[in-house]
Amino acid sequence: MVKRSKGFRVRTRRTLKKSPRRRGMPPITEFLKTFEIGEKAAIVLEPSSHKGMPHPRYHGLIGEVVGKRGRAYLVKVRVGKNTYKTLIARPEHLKKVPRQ
């Protein structure tokens, strides 16, 4: 028997699928977005860019930008009732959340 693969992108067929009109690389402005520390950001994965992609289990979560590391941002995300994780994500995988 062959051992089952448990790679980084396993079971992400729907999460990392683009519509036919969105296929290919996004515009350059997606890679040049900037975020301020303390700003809210949603994690929306860009499947065509593999570098700086957080794990697909965090797709759709909203977190707070707490720092910057190189080109990437540190995003604090709530994963449990009192549990937080800090993710490293590049700007093409983040989306600004309007203030309410």
C-alpha cells in the first residue's frame, strides 16, 4: 500500500480554486498593498502565489496586523475561545477590512 500524502495543499480543491475569469496572476497592486499596525485584515488566499501563503485552514479568518517581517505581515488570529496564533502572510493573501 502507498502511504497517503499529507501535503500543505491537501483537501483544498474548493478553497484554492479560481473562477475562469480570475485565472492567472493578479495585478501588481495586490503585491504592493500596505497595512498599518493595528489594522484588521481578512486572510483570503491567492492560489497563484505560493510564497508567504498561510495554511489553508486559516482562509476566511479576520485578524489584526501586529507587525511586519520583511515583505510579509504578522497577523494575530483568534483560533479558539482564548487562543490566538500569529501568522506570517504576504500582502497578496490579505484583504483590508473596513472599519465599523
